[in-house]
Amino acid sequence: MNNLQALEEDPICARVAQNLQRLRGKHHLSLDALARQCGVSRAMLAQIESGRSVPSIKVLCKIAKGLKVSVAAFLEHRAFEGVAVLSANKSKRLVSANGAFVSRALFPFDVARQSEFYELRLSPLGEDESEGHGPGVQENLVVAQGVLEISVNDQRYLLSTGDSILFYADQPHRYRNPADSEAVAYLVVTYPERLD
């Protein structure tokens, strides 16, 4: 069995290998320099990076300490390295039954995230209601075009272009376009902890 087959069969081994390479590169360290910094032999580091060896928790802790990162950083799934371009036609869209509300995800749906970014479009007099999300979820919205009425627990807030609002979205809330032209807003949803 070659190294590629071994990495494909053991996803944890592959993650540790990829993340060690990434973190060592981020710190601009050679294998020799990292070996001196963390007290793990160069040969062992090379085996871990190539996927030929799975480190013990003790060894992983030494490496993490040397790189000044958590052990969890080696298990992190990174779907992309630094830049992800999402073309408009490949974005996930949610459309209400009557078509008056369109939500377009402005992030790839590859892994769970602590925050999500959406473009919202409401047609004239369109609205969308939510019973609320999980505990501690926050929404931060800015109106980019038009006017939006945001209701949170029956309290109404009228926002014009450029206005923003931050609220806990774990309670009933509603978006409504009271105008006769389309409204566009950008929304960041933040979860209290990572979802993965």
C-alpha cells in the first residue's frame, strides 16, 4: 500500500499530516527547526507529515506546544486553503413558496461554520418569518438597498439603506419589505459555538 492509499483509508492520519504541513509552513519552519522547537525528532515529524505514522497524544501535544497551537488544530478539517471563490450561479439559494423572499448563501457549504453570510432579497411587500433559531444565535443585518422592517418578538424596527441591526435570533423574528421596490440586505448569522 502506498502513502496516498494509507491517507485515503485513515482520514484522521490525513488531517494530522495536512495540518502539520500547513502549520509548519505558516510558521516558516523547516523540519529541523520544528524538531528543535518541539523536542520531536525530524524523522518522526517527516513520517507524520507524509502519513506514514500517526503520532501519539503525547507527541502531538509536544508538536502543538512547539507551534503554539491547540491539539485540535491538527484535527481541523480545512476545506480550502486561504481563498474560496463562490460564483453567483453556484450559490445555494432558499426561495419562499411565493417567491417573495430569496436567501443566497455567500459561503461554501463544505463544513459547519460558526458564522454564515447571506444576501437577502425581498420583493415589494414581501416578508419572511422565523420562529427563532437555537439558543444564543445572533443575526447582524445591514440594508444595502431599499427599506426593511425587522420585527423581533413583535417589536418593529424600520431600517433604511445603510442601517444595520444586531439581535438575538433565538426568538421569533420577521423581515418585511414595506416599500414598492425590491429590498436587499446582507446578513451574518453567528452561532454561539462551532457546529462541527
